[in-house]
Amino acid sequence: MREGFVKRILGIASFVGIFASLYMAFFYAPLDKNLGVVQKIFYIHFPVAIVPYIAFFVVFVTSILYLKTRDGKWSKIAYASVEVGLVIDTALLVTGTIFDKPTWGVWWVWEPRLTTSLIMWLLYAGYLMLHFSVDEIEKRSRLTAVYGIVAFISVPISFMSIRWWRTAHPLLITPKGIALDTPMWVTTLVFLVSMTFLYAYLLRQRVNVINLQEEIQDLKDEVEG
Amino acid sequence: MNYMRHIMALVQKDIVAELRTKEMLNSMVLFVLLTMVVFNFAFGSGSAMEAVSSGLLWVAFMFAAILGLNRVFVHEKDEGCLDGLMLCPMDRSAIYFSKAISNFVFLTLVELIAFPVFTIFFVQKSFLSHLWFLIIILLLSNVGISAVGTLLSAVSINTKARDLMLPILFLPVIVPILVAAVKSTELVLTASAIDVQKFETDMIVWLRTLAIYDIIFVLVGFLTFEYVVEE
């Protein structure tokens, strides 16, 4: 009962939240002086940049928890989080390239932020490859947990890349404050929260599906004796 | 102290086994040389080559490292030797360190042979005054490559795809080492062109990157290896 309730709340919150943020992005936030309407893609670009960090941090933590406790629950969450995180990360790369073309004049620049984001994507794509190339559940959980820990190095590097190196990519959150107008910033924040809800919702659903798959497999094994 | 003795014994075993056949060393050296030749055709010689030469060097070394890393656990796994090692009354991380060290030794040997050939082919300027930096770069990079590579080699040998898996897992993780190694090698090879002050500050940044990366991954390998090999 409670399970279903939390799920429904998350689902409704992300659905309503994303529509509200889209509305705010187009009707509440003012038009950017320099970039004009092109800047609107930023409102989705920023959340889909932050949420993968959260997702991969979840992978990191659950991987450690799995190795410590050997509870299959953790490895399921880790795997589901990689899947959902990677989809959102793909959205990051896509919106990023679309944003680049009108603002920088090219689809892609090999500068630290973009490069580290792409490497992060490749690392977690490798995680999925690893997941699929081991059949035994226990062994698979162990190996992917180790790789989940190793791959996490890319997250702080990607996050810090625009702080460590001079890049073309703009820096929004600085020690001095936030480099955005208040309505723009509020819209971004609402979008970020809604996107996080969507991530949590999808993560839950994915873990449910994995559990059901396992149940079916168990039943099949039982029937086949 | 016993721990060190275990590690050294295992390293000795690996080195003796390799020197009997020289299978891995020979193929790694030849591979590096072939890569240089192929790159030469791909980029043409002359000024274009000079600009990309340090990148070429490290791409060749990286691929050679993958070639070697793929072999690390193959014999152990196929002949059931790994099971024997696991039964030994010693810490599992000793296996990790011994494998990482023998990897480090082989990689360094390959580079010692391949690097002079590289300079003959692609480097016109003299960089002997900065030779020490180059040696530090090579050693630090090899520590990182061996630390990450040994761990991921153990991971990939346990999968269905086996040696297909290693490059996919290893290359994205090793990118920071590759960047730092390429940039610092470039500094050495073009050293005479820029002033000493800038050379030193830049060099320290890259060497520090390599060192931090090494420390992180030696620790990660040490802490997680036992989970990879357990049955």
C-alpha cells in the first residue's frame, strides 16, 4: 500500500513538475538579452547535467554498500541508477550539442567540460556492457560494484573540470553566488527538482521491473523443476 | 614483512615465466613499433608529425599496455593457477600488488626499448637536459596504468567477453593519465622553445595530476581487488 503511494506521489510530482517548469521556462522566465530564445534550452540542459551526477553518486554509494553487505537489493539499485542516469546523461549530451551550435557556432568543442562529460557517458556505457557480459547474478553484482566505484572518479573530475581549467563552458555556481537573474534561477531550480523526482520515479520503477523479472525467473525455474 | 615476501615471490614467478617464453614482451615491443609505422603513414611525416608525436607515443604505449594487461590473468585462469594462489595463506591484495608490479616491470621494459626508437623516428630536437622529467613521467604513468589495468584485467577475465571487455572498461578510466602523460611529454620534447619558469610550473601541474591519480587507484585496487577474484 505505502509502496504504491510513494510511487504515485513521485510520478505525479515529476509529471506536474516538468510541465510547470516547461511553462515557466517559456512564459515566466524573461528572454535572454544576448542569446534570445536559444537560451531556453538551458532550463533543461542544467537539470539533465546535474541529475546524472546524483545518479552516479547513488551508483557509487550502493556499490560500496553491496560489497559491504552482499545484499542484492543494493546491486539492483546500482544497476537501475546507471540505466536511468545514462539516459538522462544522453539527454545532456544531446541538449548540449544543440545549445552549442547557435552559441559557439559548432556542434562540438573538445574542451574540458564536454570531454569529461563524454568520458563519463562512455564509462557508464561500459558499466552496462560489463553487466550484460556476466550471467551469474552474484558475480555480476560483485564485478559491476567494483567498476561502479572505479568509474565514479569521472564524476568529480567532470564536475570540477570548469573550475580547474579555463574553458569555454560557462560557470554558474561560483563562490560569489549564482550568475543568473532570479526568475531564470527559480525556473532552473524548479526544473532541477522536477527532474530529480523523475529520476527517483524511474529508478523505483526500474527496480520494480528487475524484481518482477527475478520473480518470473524463479517461478519458471520452479515449474521446469 | 611476510606480506612483502609474498609479493616479491609472486613477482619473481611472473618474471621468470615471462622470460622463459618472452611471448608478451616480444609482442608488446613489436606492437609499439608497428603502431609508430602505421601512424607515420596516417599522419605523414614532417611538421604534422612533430605536433602529434607525443600523443602518438602514448597511444602506442596505451595499446601495448592493453595487450599485456589482457594476458595477466589468462594463464592464471586457464591453468587453474589463480585458484591455487587464492588458497595460499596470504592476503588477497598480495596477488593484486604482485600482478601490478610485474605489469609495471614489463611495461617499463617495453618503453625502454621503444622510446629510443621513437626519438630516432620522430624527434629532431635534443631533450637530453630534461631526460629526468621524462623518466619520472614514464614511471608515474606506468604506476597508474598498472594499478588500474591490473584491477580491470581481473574484472574482464571474469566476464564472458574476456579480453574484449578490457579496452572498453580501461580506456575511459585511464584518460586522465593519458592526458597528463601526453601534455608533459610534449613539454619535454618542445622544452627549448619556451621559458624555464613556465616549463616548471606546467610540469609540476601534470606530474601532480599523475601522482594523485596513482595514489587514488593504487588504493582503490588494493581495497576492491579481493571482491573481484573471490569465487
